[in-house]
Amino acid sequence: MRGDTLKYQHIFAWTLVLLLLLLAVFGSHFMPYTIDEGDKVTMVRQQVDGEVKIAIPPFPPSKEHLLGTDHRGFDLLSLLLNGAKYTLGIGLAVTLARFLIAIPIGMYIGVTGIFRSPLRIMQVVSSSVPVILILFPALYSLSQTMAINSGLQPGDPRITFFSIAMFIMLVIAGIFTLADQIADRAQFFYRKEYVAAAKSLGASSGQIIVRHLLPQFRPELLYGFVTEYVQVLFLVGQLAVLGVFVGGSEVYFTEEMKFILLSSNGEWASMIAYGTDYLRNFQWIVVAPGLFFASSVLILSYFAHVLQKRLDRPVFIKRKPFWQQRGSLIAVPAVSIACVAILLFLPDKQPVALQVDATADQEHETRLLAQSTLDARVTGSNEKSFKLMLQNSTQFMKYLEAGKWEYARSYFEKAEAAPPEPWRTWIEALTAGGYKFVGAEKIYKNPISQKVASDAIPRYDVEVIVKNRSGQEERWLLVMKSSIYIVEAVGGPAQSVPDR
């Protein structure tokens, strides 16, 4: 009875690990939304007590977004599904590389005894200090030098180089301890009688390792691999909390102008690090990635627990060749068919970059922004914020042109029910005075905002182009605080501001 229970636990554990592997490989195929500009929710207008009000992200869980959104307006579930391959993939790759290097080193040293003392010294040195204290200063300095957290696109060579450097450091950090453990076990088995018999028959050290030691090591290596995998995941999480992310991140400024780093690809540990600052107000931001990360660790820990029970009671597990196991013969084809079906019938929604390819209009906007007298780089989150500022200005002017003050007033923090001056004059000119709104084009740093250091939130002048009754262009200015709220107006009918 106990043997059947252990067998079913073994099957269940393997099933969970297989599902985790499928999530890592095919997670981006199950994303409900893409993570590009087309599916980003920048604002929602809500009717509250007869008034139109603007709600900006992050948005709580809803039918449209089951896990809510982040501050950029990206769907959290989509981000986490896309980030599964980064979190689970980097942990798996680091663990695999450690074992591929440590096994031959540990086996050779354990069998021959050569370099045993140097390995033990390196193990003591590397384990005497927490790994995070060794890795973080180097990785953080490198990330700052290469500007990894400045909104770089995923394909940028700097991100690739940093990812490779981080991978190498993570691998090296665990090799000596792992190789020392393998050397101890190899030395233990090397003293067995069957090994002595093989040596007496002329077997070389390499033959003894391949034919006698590795078969004995197989269950222990699998158990050690899983436990090492969990430790690597925790190490990646610790680095993320300290601001070192896999794949880099982008700089984002909230409406309160608070500086935060947001993962460019949805990597779980970096999402947890970002969400911890908002545990009080936006709990879903940290709960969602926390559940994904904790579930993965629990699955791997349960798998290691079942393996440990198998090592303690191997008699309850009957070993058969792979081709004689009915469950394997059914499971392998079924999983293969499912994987092929996913590739064929589900589109991969993973974007090449967080921003969609620029259209002609977007290129035009970018060119105009680049020509503006801004004191900030027009890249990354800044570019997105400026584009949103142009979009909001355009929509606001369209409401004025249509005479819909009840909608236009939602772009103010506080606005009167009836349009005050100069907005009344603007509305009269656009509705009955023959003026036509052309477009919002350029953005300038507000000169007062530049001079007043106490102004916590910088203000910008958005230039809007209108044509008067004679067809001549005039330039009016909307002074905006951040990318949402309008503060005041400069210029008006027959009071065109000079071009900068």
C-alpha cells in the first residue's frame, strides 16, 4: 500500500514539474494580451455622479484583466506568462551549467584525489560569505555602467551582454560548493568493493566513473539538481529586490514623480520587487507575481521531497526500462502532440520589443519631440509620456471644438461646471468663431517650472496649432502637469504665441 502511495506521489510530482516546464516554454502563447503599446490601457474615463472622471493605471483585477495591470497599463497576467521563461529559464540554465561543470570536476577529484585540498579551500572561501554580497556589487555596477535600467529594447546588445555576464557570475558562484559535494560522494563510492574489483580487472578511472559511479549517482544528482534549482531561483529573486533584473528594466515615473523600475519582459522576481512598494495601495501588483513564484518553488520543493522519499525507500519503486513503462509510452506522445498543437494553433503574442514598430505618424511625432527644447532624453518611458501628453492634448482640443466642456473638464484636477476664462473664449472661437483645430505637435519644458526648484512635478507647454477664419495658423499653448492634467492656457484667438 505504501509503495502504491509513493508511486502515485511520484507521478503527481512529475506531472506538476511537466506543467511548470510547459508554462516556461509556451507561456507567451497563452497571453490574453500582448505587451506592446496596442494593448496598454493608459486611462479609463468613468461616469461618477454625473461627472466624467479619469482613472489611470494601475487598475485592479477585473473581467478584462484578471490579475489587474501595472503602472504602465500592461496586463499583469500577460506579463507574468511572458516572464515565466526568463525566471524559470535563467534558473534552469544556471543550474544545468553548474552541474555540467561541477560533475566532471568533482568526479575526477573524488576518484583521483588530485587538487582535493585546493577545491576544499575554494569551497570554504566561497561559502563563508553570502553569495549575494559577492554578486550584487559587481552586477549592479555593470548594470549602471551599461545603462541597463534605462528602457532599452529587448534586442539591445547591451542587454544581451549583461545577461551573459550575469549568467556567468551566477554559474561560477556555485561551482566550487557543488563540485566539493560531488567529490565527497565520488570518494565514498570509489571505496566500494565493486569498484576495487573493477580496478583489479584493469578499468581506468574514466571507465569507473562512467560505468559504476554515475549510475549510482543518478538519483542523488536529480535530487541535488532540483534543490540547487530552488536555491538559484531565490538568488535571482534577491538580486531583483536589489534592482538587478534579468533582461533589464525601464525607468518609469509615476504621477507623483516617484522613480521606479519596471521589468521590460515580466520577469517574476523583478515584478515582486516592483510590487513591494505598493503593497498597501495596489496589493495585486505583488500578490500576482508572488503566487507565480511561490507556486513554482513549492512544486519544485515537493518534487525534491518525493525524490528524497524514493531514495530512502527505493524498494517501493520498480525500475523498468523506459519502453516497458506503459505510462511513459502514453505520456510522451500525448505531451508531444499537445506541444505541436500549441505551436500550430496558438499565436505567439510575445513582442520583439515593448514598443510596436513605429508608423509614419509615430516617426513624425518622435521627430517633432526631438526638435523640442526638452532637457530630458526622448527615449524609453519619457517618449511614451510625451506621446501620451500629445494624445491627451489632442483629445481635449477636440472636446472644446465640439463644445463638450463636460468631457473636456475631466482633463483638469479641479474644474468648474461652466467653462471659465480663457476656456470660454477658446470654445467660442472653435465652435462659432471660424477657428479649426489642426493638431498638437511640439512640447517644451515650461520656463517657470525650470526656474522654480520647489515644483515637485515638472510642467510642459504643449503647442497646439489652430487655423483662424482666414486660414492662417495660430499657436496656442496648453500648460500641462505630467501627461494627464492641464493647468492653464497661454494665448488664444488672435493671440498667437511666438514659435520657439
